[in-house]
Amino acid sequence: MDPAVQRALNDKLYDKRKVGALELERVIRELVATKDFSRVEAILDQLSNDYAYSVHQPHARNGGLIGLAAAAIALGTELPKHLEIIVPPVLACFTDQDARVRYYACEAMYNIAKVAKGEILVYFNYIFDALCKLGADSELSVKNGAELLDRLIKDIVSESAATYVSVLQQPPEFEGDDKEANNDDHIEPPTAFSLKRFIPLLRERIFALNPFTRTFLVGWITLLDSIPDLELVTYLPEFLGGLLRFLSDSNRDVHVATQGCLDKFLNEIKRIARVKKGIAESKKSKGDAKRKREDSIDSESVRLAPEEGDEVGSATANEDDDSSDDDWVPGQDVQINYKAILEILTATLDSPLGTFAAPTTIQRPLMKSVEEDGLLESLRWIVEFLDICPEEVLPFTPKILAHLLPAMASGVESIRQAAARVNTSLMDYVVSLSDEADLNTSQPSATRIPAPPQGLLDRPEGNASNRASLSSSREFELRSPTPVQGRQIARTPTPALSMTQPQADLDYAAAVNSLTLLFLNDHEATRVAALTWLIMLHRKAPRKVLAFNDGTFPALLKTLSDPAEAVVTKDLQLLSQISRNSEDDYFTNFMVNLLQLFSTDRKLLETRGNLIIRQLCTSLSAERIYRTLADCIEKEEDVEFASIMVQNLNNNLITAPELAELRKRLRNLETKDGQTFFVALFRSWCYNAVATFSLCLLAQAYEQAYNLLQIFAELEMTVNILIQIDKLVQLLESPVFTYLRLQLLEPEKYPHLYKCLYGLLMLLPQSSAFAALKNRLNSVSSIGYLHITPRPNVTTPSASTFDRPNRLKGRDDGIIRWNELLEKFRMVQERARRLNRVGGEIDDTSSLGGLSDLRDGTMEPKNGKEVSARGPPVPIKDPPAPTPPASKARSGIGRQFGRLGGAVAGRGKRAQQQ
């Protein structure tokens, strides 16, 4: 360069540097005109090495920058060949410590890019990286200069990024025959801008924290996505995670811009999915039409001439080829990586802050915003994907459920609603899947009916209910392919496609494991939702779920102790469903495990025992449950627990509306089934004397009940027994024993009924229950007592007709061996007495637990009122007790304890004195 130009470019004044740059521009124009490119390169090298790279000479750097810009303007069309010398020094000045140098670098690059236009895209990554940093520069002038350069680069990218090929990459031109031959072997040269080279840089910068940098990145992503030919959406998984984190930015502009960008991507994905679906349906309709034409041609009896047939065939082929070429729609060949996107969305569900980077100290106060915005956006995308590509979402179902169901109990209303929408859509899709897709994929899923589980129809008892269950299951299978709630999703493959595209299947093992872990969640809504999913999955594919149920069964039993009643109800529904579709051995094991749970968790038995038993009786065969429990209790070693359990079962048997049919079965001892059921219950009921007596009253075996009273005299009358007798007397006033009270009007026919009730009266102390029973007996005319005469032929219980003539007929006479049952009762009670003596006196009040509480029954005796399960309380007037006035003040179960204790203590002292 001329020495004068060198001095001007190195001057500290901008005006002198500008004069030197204008002179340099004139010189280079002359050299370009004379094609003296060697001297041009020498000048460019001097500007770079002696000026632009002079780190510690800011004036020289500024002169070098303005000189390089002037040289680029002078080179004009020859600039592409020299950009590799001009651009690197300018890029190096972007990181200078002096703000003025950074500003002049922006100005120089602006002038260079304005001349180079599409050629500058070769250096796009370097310019983008520099602008990404300058956008957050502390100096306002530098930020303004960078913004001007950014706008220019965006304009160039919008115009040329998709198609511009650098002149340095274009192949040489040929003429004549050589040109035609070259066209045949022509290879498309690469464009100056490449997304493949740019995406790694974007993936690195997407985790920036500065709001200005984030705004810059979102602006560029939006711009590149607006260029159709670039197809940026195919690279969405590379930067989607960072975009979701941008939603947590405290800067409102960043949040709005990011939300708009994500909306555009989602709309674009939906549009591409509609295009592909429309093309697939169009091809299918064309194929069907073509097959119909072929079938119609084959069915014609007159064949065309060979020439005519060839013409028709060629015309048809040409039409198909033309239509296939002309039907190209933008977006039909764009590939969306749904799997990678769903991995990012589920990772966002995993943690409110995502799994991409730990929050800084500045971000920690924004955690609530992160949860609301990032989680909401991920849920919105998942529910949209269930419409767009549900088969892609299916493999992620276990992971989604693990984090979706806890979100349903979020404290934020919007998150709860979004999670509920995703849960409903996902469940609808899983329900619509064919249940046995992996067993027979060649059949249409809409007509596939799975075989019942092994042994479902071969069980000796409960066949009617099992057949009804199987019928309802089959109805469910046939209805399941129908989209739920009007969803327009093609979820069921057609028979034509099922051979080549088998339907996706859910990973039941992973889903069951994820749902089982949610039993430990603190929120009731989450636990209920998890059990609802397990119920649905087991209903769809019981064999698949049962294969893994061995691991979840202890968790289901433990869930019975859940404090929420809704959770326990769902848990019982699932356990009942599993038992109904399983082998008899499985059901028996379930009952055994349930008894073991009650034995180890007495609080559960006290608080939820009635609810669990009644719920199971509602879902399963009540007789089957009682028979199985009775067999298990009869073998129980813990006499105290067996007594409490029998008392619980007996209270439900008498009071629960769900067991009305079971009570009718017991009252009908004329049938063989009724007799065998009575015997099964009696043998286990022997652990509780009062329960055994009430069972005989319920079965109208009054003489057997009276014989039990004779054995009662040999037992130790504890407070516990007296309280149970007191409650039994109150239950005799309930609607369940209406038939018994009416039978009091027929003393000749039911003489032992009177003996039973008077026997109870003799056992009771003079309390409110004593007064109530005495008043009931006095309400019957005393004239009827005269007709009570002993039966001449009644010598032993085995020869008794038990109050009703011809009660047992023919071969049924030997089913109930009454003497053996009495001996069984006496033996069990004697065993309990010995164990009580060996183990010490048992706390009677603690052994009651919650079994004497009749709140779950038809009638709850409380404060002298009868509480009906189906109506308001009906007051019962207590009759005046035939006792001294002092006893009236002490009436009631709670008040009789003092007198009972005194009486027992008195008897004990007298016995010792004697």
C-alpha cells in the first residue's frame, strides 16, 4: 500500500481513516480492472497481518477493518475468491476488548456481507456464533451494530439459504456434446448454507441463560423454520429441550417469542401429518378403484383385441404416472423424528426443571414458573401427539404414566386440567387397541376376542357369575376399538394393512411396574388414577397383567391400609377382578393373605374390615368368599383373632344389605346347598359363641340355638360376651329379624324360639337390652305361653325336628349332624378357655376392636335409636325396666360395666371365702 494510505489508516481520527479507505478503494478498483490480483492479495495480506491482527494497537485494528471493507467493495464480483482472506480478520475483531473495535467489526462485516450477499453464507456459522455473543454485549453501540448486521444476514438467509451455491463450488461449463453428456452425470453441488453444519452449533448455544441471547436464538430458529425448503422441523429434537427451558425465563419477551416458536413447530407437525395421511388415503382409494376396474375387466365375457387392449393399458399407465408426478404436496416427504421428540417431552415431565442442566442460583426462585410453563407445554404436545401419531406415543406410556399421574394432583389448576386431558386421551387410545395383537396380528382387531383365562369356566362354584363376567369382558373387547368421546383417530388397523404393519403393543410389564410405584405417592388422586389404570389394563389383557401380578400382589394388599377410602375401593375392585379371572387356588391364596393381613394389622381390621369384606362381596360371589374364609378360619391357630374375625363376618352377614341373598340362602335349610353352607359357617363360627348362636337364629335352627345356650352356662361370662349378647338383642329389633319376631305369634310351631329368647334374657344383666327384650316378649299375649309344651319324642338333638316338621327330606337328613356340631362348638370353646388361662386374662374391651361398631351395617344401635342404611333415624322407645329406680340411671351398655364388674368381683370374693 502507498505510505500515505498506511498513515491514514493508522490514524486515531475516524475521518482520516475514512479518507485512507476511500483512497485504498480507488487503488484496488484499478488493480481489478487490470486483473493484477497478485498485488490485490498482497494488499489484503498487509491489511490483515499489519492492521486487523494488531491486538495491542486499536487504531491500527480500526484502520484495518475499514480498509478490508473498502477492499471488499472495490472487488465487487471478484470478492468470493478473496473472502477467505478478508473475513477471518474481521471475525477476530469481534472479540476485542475495546468496544469501538467490536463496533467497527460489525460495520465492516455489514459492508462485506452487503457486497458478497449469498457468498457470505459460506461463513454463516462463524458470523452466527459472533452475533450470538455480541447480542448480549454490555456496550449499547455494539449491540446496535450487531443488530443491524443480524438483520442483513437474516435477509440474505431468507433469500438465498435454500438454493444459493457458491461460485467456487459450481462445476465448469461445457459446450456442445460434452455439455449434454455432463448433464447426464450431473451431481448437485452443495449449497453455501447447510443445516447439517449449523445444527451442532445451535445445539451448543441453545442452553444460553442470557435473555438477549435467548431472544436472538429464538428469532433465528423462527426464521429458519419459515423457509420451507430447509425443513428445520426434521432437526427439532436437537434443540427442543433448550426451547422448553426458555419458557422459564423471567423476561416476558423471551417467553412470548418461545411460545410462538413452539406453536409454529407444533402446527407444522400437525400439517405434515395431515398431508401424509391424506396422501395415504388417496393412494388407498386409487388402489381400491384400480382393483375394482381389474375385477370388472376380468368378469367381462368379451375380450378386447390385442391392439385395443395395449392402447387402453398404456393410457391407464400413463394416467397413473402423470397423477403420481403432479400430486406432490409440500411436506409429504418431510420426516419427523417423533421418538426423539417424545423422549425430550417425557424427560421434561420427569423434572420441573428438565434433565438438561441444573438450575443456577438466579433460576431457583423461578422453579414454580418452570413447573407451570415447561410442564404445561410438554403435556400439550403429548396430547397433540396422541392425535397425530398415537402409535409412537404407546412405547412411552410407562414413562409418561410415571410422571403424568403425579401431575394430576398438582396444586396448579391448569396443570391438573392438562394432565387430566392427557390421561383421558392416553387411556382412550390404550382401550382402543386390540387386546391380543401379539397373538394373532393377521386378524382384524375389531373382531378379535381373546380366549378366557385358564379355568375360568371350569370352576365348580360361581359359574353363573363367571359366565356373566366373561360376557361383559367380551362386550368390552368388541366395543374397545370404537374411538372414545368422538376422537377422530385412525387407531384400528384395517385388515388389508394388518398383515404388513402389525399393531403396536403396550409394554404391560413396564406399565404395571410404573403404576405400582405410584402406590407410594402422597396424593390420593394419583393413587386412585394408578389403580384405575391397572383395572383397565387387567380388564383388557388379564393374562399379560397376571404374569407380573406376583410382584404387585403384596403392594395391592398393602394398599388396603391406605387412609383414603376411594383408594381402598379401587384396590378392592382390582383384587376382585383379578380373583374373578383367576384359578381357584389363586382366590384361596388371596383370602389366606387377606386374613394374614388382618391378623398382623389389627388397626386395618378395626377401621376397614367391614368395608373390605362388603366391597369384596359386592364384586365377587359372597357365598364363595364366606365359604373360603370359613375354611381358613377353621384352621386358624390364633383363637383370639379367629373370634374377632368371626364376629366381624357375622356382623356383616346380619346387617350388610349386600348379603341379603346370603341370608335368604341360610334361612332355607330344606335345600342341600343351604345345609352345606350352614355347616361350613357353623364349624368356623364356633370360635365365637354369640356369633354361633346368632347364626342359628338366622338359619331358624332354634333348637340348636337353645342347645348352645345350655353350653353357654358352662362358659365364663366375660364382659365381651355380654356386650355381644347386648348388641344381638338390639339387632333382633332390626328389619333383618322381622320374620323371627313374627314367629313369636306361633308358639306351638316355634317353641324353642321362646326358650332361646328367654335364655338370652336370663344371661343378660338388667340393662336397657334386658328391658328391650323383656318388653318384646311381654308384647306377645301371655295366653300363648300356655301352649308351650315339651315334645314327647324329643330326647336328643339328633332326633329333633327343629321346630319345623319335615324340615329335611329323604337323603338330606344326614347332611347336618347336629350333635357333631355341638361337640365341635364345645371343643373349640374349651380350647379357647384353656388358651386364655395359659396366656393370662385377655383385655375384653381391646379384643373388640371395631367389630362391635355397626356403622357399616343396616342398623346401628346408638343412643337408643335405630339407624337405617336407607332412611333417617327411627327412634326406639326404651320400655321401663322392671328394676329399682337406681338401675334406670345405669341403663345402657356403657353404664352396665360398673355393675357387671362389681357383680363379677363379688362372685369372685365369695368363691374365695368358700
